[in-house]
Amino acid sequence: MFDEAVKLAPEVRPQFVRERCGPDESLCHEVLEQLKADLTADSLLDRPSGELPFPVQRDPMEGRLVGAYRLSHQIGRGGMGAVYLATRADDQFRLLVAIKIVKPGLDDGHLLRRFRNERQTLAALNHPNIVKLLDAGATEDGLPYLVMDYIEGQHIDEYCQRRNLSITERLELFRTVCAAVHYAHQNLVVHRDLKPRNILVTPDGVPKLLDFGIAKLLRPAYGADAGSLTRTGQPLTLAYASPEQIRGEPVTTASDVYALGVVLYELLTGHGPYKKTDSELELQQEILQKTPEKPSTDLGRGAPPAVPSDKEPDLRRRLSGDLDVIVLMALRKEPQRRYPSADQLSEDIRRHLENRPVIARQDTLGYRMSKFVARHRAGVAAGLATALALVMATVVSVFYARDARIERGRAEERLSAVRQLAHFVLFQLDDEVKASPTRAREALVGKALDYLERLDKEARGDPSLERYVIEGYLRIGDVQGNLYGPNVGNAIAARESYRKAWQIAEARVRADSGNAAARLDLARAGAKMGEILSLAGDSTEAVQHFQKARDVFQAWPASDADGKQAKLDLVRVLEKLGYTQLHLGHLAQARQSYQRFLEVSRERYPPDSAEARRARASYEQKVGEVLVDDGQPEEGLRMIDRALEIHRQLAAEDHSSIPARRAVATTLVVRAGLLAKTGRRPEALASYRSALADLEALYGADPENRQYQRDLSLIRAALGVLGQKEEARLHFRQALQQLEKLSSNPEASWYDHRLYAWYLLRTSFAEQRNPDAALRHALQAVQLTNRRDPVVLDTLALAYEANGDLKQAVEVESSAIALLSPGLTGHLPEELRENLASFKRKLAGKPAPPKSHSQHP
């Protein structure tokens, strides 16, 4: 900053520095003091060179033209060469870059080969937290060079100290670094020299991973000469080197996990895990033989506290426990005993931040219980209160029924049911949650259904108990198979639970048509029936259910508890109605529903609440989709970007919120799909990759969640369409494997079958296409949707075409078009009519023009 400011006129320097430093007052003061000293000092550099007591040796590279760039001055030096700040020399546009050049006179062929491999390594990586390679080549002297993004920022340890970041903030920043390292590992690249100096953090708080100069390429195709890369004695920073690197053993991703452990140790304590020494031999012995102290017991060893007391009044206590064992697991001497990946290290940190059991700690019952209570304090308290209330109610029930044998029998049955449910929640549910949140939902659904069925038999004629049973069936249906939220993937069971709720509510209305509460329950059950019909492909009937429920909810006075619930139900049903209308292509109606959804949300929630902001984000996203489909892509994408920003803010404020984190990922997917539609491929790829990283983290915590599996298959298939050839082939193969697993389940939804069929037809790789399997799954999807979804029928028509049955393709596509609403416009009717025309031309033996059918489902 001083170098840039000193080139300016003295009177404008202070303003320039203050603008650049922002809130960092200490940095601002330091630079201004240097500038003040520069104005008053009698520097040797100000004298003519003839008066100097020694000859001035100017860097011969400064000012030289390298490719399209002119070198300014040296900003760094390492074992392989030097890094220079440079600018575009052709005046096409202004751009500051960093150029790395092998030092002149270097004639070590091994180093030159290694440098060329670094160039190939960076070219293969495309991640927002890894420095971007812009260009590469050789100087007139034959010296290889790289042109990279110029990153303005501070080393990660300095950034944390200067910003006085809390432990939580440091951990979140570190998790982003782990994501970048994990991405490199997925691309078969090991960094081998991770340290704070190779991690810069921009003023906006974005970490950037630098210097792949000694990265080990595991994929030979990337390397210029990969055969000699495992030789020992390569430059590395000893303090961050793993034991196997020091011993000259093969280096794997576990070495980077070790280095991440050292970096994390420094961020938490202010110093490394081993004592400072000038003897390399002594440091090597420490790394090879000594087990580091726990971070919590190694504070203040000749260094200031890592975190100021105003942020962490009891730093030792904050580090003890989870963080101690997480760091020490990353630093284990044996590679196989460390975290298996950088992603697993990051995941354990996330679990710690969310008060969940971490993998590194011994899994005792007391530890699990403490974590369960810590993350569910309100729930545990409410659960105990509810359990106590149930027990008291049961006691009272038994007391008053002591002289009536039948009533006593019922009370005992209820008490038995409550005991069984309570025993399951207290002693079995946490084990299921630990194994898999999805498995826990399945277990809880089974127990709750058994309990509800017992109550259902007794509820007839008891209005309060009937309402309780209706609510129970609706909630269980959500968990069983409602794709709008976390579920166990059993849509058929979900529909049955919603049907039971509907039947009970309908019987209550028939018995007493003036019963307002019964009409409200029927509307809520109808809204759920609309959701499951929409997800089953029967969108037209779903819209009718939504509209009936909407009318009931809108007419309800907001003066009592039911009225407040009706307003909340109205918010939800308007959102689902808009979504279904958008799916049908009714753009104007969808926009009206979303506008009303936003208005009611503002009435229902405080303006700055998370619920109100989430509603605003949902509105921006969906109306953005409408605008893109309606031929206004730029305005639509601007709205989706605003939605993404809101979702990111909500996820940052509550990182433990799974819906908030998934909303970020799904909005990125929507954004990427629309960018792809408008031809902006690089931006679409970046969005898809970012969404993939977010969803892989969610999937890692709950691998049996079928919604996450669907999300990942969609993203991977999209990357299979847009990515580079080998990357695309890999992603498409992974997507097809995931969809095959989903669709082979007996409880698979029509959506699973339809997606699998679609991608078996649309993959760009001939060896992955399977028209026979596509036809089978398309027929299954059509059967599950009762031939009432035009999109599913279109997929079946394409499957018939791929199998050479053009007559059936024409017949099915005609049926799909007949299901479209009259006057419907947009891409869907255009695609279906284009397909039908193509089938007819082929059937008549005429050549078909190139198809513009979308690659996205």
C-alpha cells in the first residue's frame, strides 16, 4: 500500500490510504506514518547514483515486456524464481496481474520441468478460493512464466490478528480454505506446501490459496513430465511439513491434511505446535517424534494470545475439548490415522460449531447426551415439559376413571403408548440421529404412526383429539415423502397419510358444516393434497386444491390463534401455487401468486425477521424465473442474484440451519440453469460448482437423504453437459449412478424415474446412453403420473424415438401437447411442438433439421 501511495501527490495520499484501509485503523496509521517519514527522510535512494557509496544494481526484469504485460516491480521471491506486479501493456484494458518467472540463469532441468507442471496444475483448477491462472508462456530468453490474478490481501494469520477475529470466525474462514484444498484433491492435486504465507485473505474476507509450485500431480495427463515429481529434497517449509515428507516417503492428500492441522493450530493459539528453533535437525526430530501439546494447554508460549480477551474471555476453555482433539487428529504422525480428507476435517469443525458430536472424540453416552442437549436446549426443555404434562394428564385421566373399567382400559392403553414413544425418544432416537438423520426420521415416523393409529380409533366424536390426529397425519406425511422438505422418499405413504387427514376433516365438515375449525382443517389437508399431487405430476388438479385452500385461508379473520395459523398457511399455499403455475407455464398467474405471497408474508412477519427475508428471497427467485422464461433474462437474473444474496446472509447468520444452507445451493442451481439458457457458460459452470460444494457438505452429514441425492444428481448432470470433456464424462457417470440407485428403490417417485430416463437419453457420451432403460423408466414415470403430466409424456416420446418407434413417439407427443393449456406460451410448448414436428419428419423419411431441445430437464 505504501508503494502505491508514495507514487501519488502528497496532498492526496491520506485520502487514498483511508479509503483503501477501510475500518482497519491500525493499518491506516502504520501506512500514514511511513509516508510521513518518507517525506522528511534524507534517503540514500534520493541521491544521484554517482554519490552513493556502493553501486546500484537494478533488477533487469523490471520494465520488461512479458507477453501482453509490462513488469512493474518485484513483489515476492521463492526458490524457483520471482513474482512481479505487472499491467497490460497494450492499453486494451487496465488489469493488474502477478507474473511468476523462473529466475534468470537457472539451468536445473528438474526445476524447469516442475515449473511447467505448476503451470498445468493451475490450468486444471477452477475454484473461487484458488488463485486463477490467466495466461502462460515463455520470455524471449526462454524462461517460463505464469500470469495469475493479483491478490490484494493479508496472510491468513495476519488477517485474523488484525481483524481480531473470534474463534468461530477463524474456524469459518479455515473451513473455506479446507473446501479449496478438498477441491484440489478431488482433481488429484496435492499442494504439499500449505502455510499461512500461501493463504491470502482479501479485504472482503475471501481466502485465496496460492503457490502450487511444489504440487504433486497425481494425474499424469496434466504433467509435462510427471515421472520425476516424487523425488526427495524438493523445497518445502519445514515447520508445515508432514512426517512422511521429512522421511522422503510418498506424499498423499494426508500430507495436506497435516499442514492444515498446523495452520489451524497457529490460528487458534498464535504459534505453531512445535517450539521455535534455528536448528532444522532439531525441528525435524520434534515433528517426527513429539506429540504436540493440546492447543488449550499451549497458549501464550512466547506469543501474544491468538484472540483478544474481549472476543474470547476464556480462550483456554473455548479450545479445550472438541477443538483440541480435532487439531491433534489432523496432526497425527501416521497418515492413515488423520482425517481421511480435508472435507472430513472441515465437517468435524462444522459439527463442533453446531454442538454436534465430532468424529475425533471418543463416542461416550455422556458426551453424546451433552451435545444433544446443547444443540436442542429449548427442545429438550419443551420435551420434558410436554412429557411431564402427558404424564400428569394420564395420571388425572386414570384417577377420574378408576371406577369405570372401560375408561381405565383406555387410559392404560394411552399411558402404554406414551411410555413407548417416550422410551424411543429418550433412549433410541439419538442413536438413529447419529447414524443418519434420514434413518432417524424413518424410525420416528414408524413410532409416531403407530401412536396416531391408536389415537385415531378413539378420536371419533372428540373434536380436540380429531384435530390432534389430523395435524399428526399431515406432519408425518411431510416427513414420509413430501419433496418440498427433508423426507425419507416414500411419496405413496405420504399421500396415504394426507388422505387420512383429509377424510377425518371431511367427515367433520359433513357432520357440522358450520364448524369453522373443521373447515380450516379441511383446507390445510387440501393444501397438502395439492402438494403431493403437484409432486406426482398432476399439476392441474393440484392447482385446484391450492386455490380452494387459498380462498379459505384468505377469508379467515386473524383475531384468534386459528386466524394466525391460517395466515401462515396462506403464505405457504401461495408459494406452492405459484410454483405449480410456473411449472404449467402459466407465467402471468404464477407472478400474481408470488406477488400475493410476498404481500401476505409482509403482513405475517416482522420486516427484519428471517422469515420475512426468506419470503423476499423466494419471491425474487421465482419471479426472476418467470421473467427469464418471459424473455427478460437480464432483469430475471438480477432478481435471482438478489435472492442468492439474501439466502447467503441467512445461512451465515445461522449456519446450523439446514434449510438456509440448502436454499443457497438450490438458488445457485437455478441461477446456473438460467445462465446456461442465456449462453453464459463460464458463469453457469461456476454457479454449479459452488452449489456442488455446498450440497456435498449437506450430503456428507446425511447421505441417506434422498432429496440431497436428487440435488447432487441434477448438478452433476448439468456439469456433465457444460464441463470439459473428461470432467463432464465423470460428472455424468456419477449422476447416472445416483439416479439409478434412486429409481431402483421400490418407493421411487415419478420424478426419479423421469430424471433417470431423461439423462440416459441426453448424455453427450455414447457409452452412457441406454435407450432401453430410458424407455422402461419413462413408462414407469408416466404410470405414476397417470398420463397427466406433459413433461413426463415428452420424455416418454423421446425414449420411443431413441428406440426407433417413431409412430409411438408421435402419438405420445401429441398427447403431451393436448394436455397443455390453450394459449400457453413459453419454451415448453415450443419444445414439445418442435419434437412432434421432428418425429413426423423422420416418420415420413425426411431429413430433420438440427434440434434445439434443452439439455436440462
